[in-house]
Amino acid sequence: MSKQYSYRRFHPGTQPAYDFPPYASTAKRHPKQPLVIAPQTLSEITGPVFGYGDLKPTDHDLTRQHKGEPIGERIICSGRVLDENGKSVPHTLIEVWQANAAGRYPHKSDRHDAPVDPNFSGAGRTLTDAEGRYRFITIRPGEYPWRNHYNAWRPAHIHFSLFGRAFLTRLVTQMYFPGDPLLPYDPMYMSIPDEKARLRLVSQLDWENTVPEHALAYRFDIVLRGSAATPMDDSPGE
């Protein structure tokens, strides 16, 4: 049997609380026992290695994955993946998924009565370059109800998944939009006690990368470790 270790967050208050009563699902999802640290094997440390051959030309552009144009406001999301020292993290696989402009996911479990967009699947992926940069072209997602509490609505958001050199080294987070009035009412966002840490989940308008008469741009840098680390989602189900 693997040895059990106590688990401690290195920077208290900067990550989502495991058990946060306003976010009802955490009552069943949060661990009740100390986490068990699984020993790493050589294969988990050295592979698989993701390469450009694994990606399709349209994987990073969610607006060009179908025959027609998706409905909604076209946006550009870009940024860098960094370590705790501000050093770039190259060749990292980033996956995104999101609702369409009406707040609907193309999944059978989504019962929201908003329309499905046949020209928008809501998923993409890319690799960071040598400087840790990434770029997605997509549609601004809509808000949607999620029945966590009375009149519960999720703010507009995009899920980000980052893989290291193996599938066991995966981190998940969410990107929000500046000025969203729903943020103070969202228990997922508010489950992070530290206000400065919460704000690291909010993207910034990126005027330099905005394309005139085409798309607004938003910048979202992701810091993997350290005191300025981006909060990560341990329950990416919503």
C-alpha cells in the first residue's frame, strides 16, 4: 500500500477550497482522507511527448472547424504559460472547451433550452511555442443556468486544460472576462479566498492583438507554480 501523506497548499487561500458549501458539488467531490501520492514511473516522467503532428491546422481556431461560421462575437485568446520564476514553459499541450454564444454545450447532458450551434463544437487545442505562447480564435461564450442554488448562473468562461509530459501531469483552470457582473455571485470563482488570486482568473482586454473589424482580443497568462500561481480547478465538471 502506498504511504499516505498529509496535503498542504503552499500558498493558503490562493486555490479553490475543496469543501465550499455554496458550491454544492464539493460536498461529494472533496477528499475526506489524506491524499495518497502515487509513485511516478519512468514512462510517466518521460512521455508521451506531444508534437505538432498531433494537431490539425484548425484545432486552435474554433471558428473554422465546420462548413459555416458560428454565431456570436469572435474573440482571440492568447497568453503565455510560465513557471514560478517567470520562465516560459514551451511545447505544452493546451486544450480548451466552452459553451457557445447562447450558453449551450453540444453535449447530451446539457439540458439548457438555449439553441445548439451546428457550426460550433466548442473545443480546441494547441501547443505553446518556444516562448510559452499560445493563441486561440473562438466565440465569446454565453452565460448559462446550472441549478447549484436559486437563480444560479455561471459567468462567461472558457475551460483550459494543460498537460505536462504525461497524462498524469494535467492542470485545469477557467478564464473569465473583465467586468462580468456575475463573478461575485459565482461560488466556483468565490471559492478562492484570496481576492488577488481570484483576479488572476480574469483575462485582460488585449488591445495590441485585437484585429480591427474582426475580433477583440483577451490576454490570459497561466502561471503553474509559486506565490503568483493561477488557481486550478480540481472539479472541472461544470
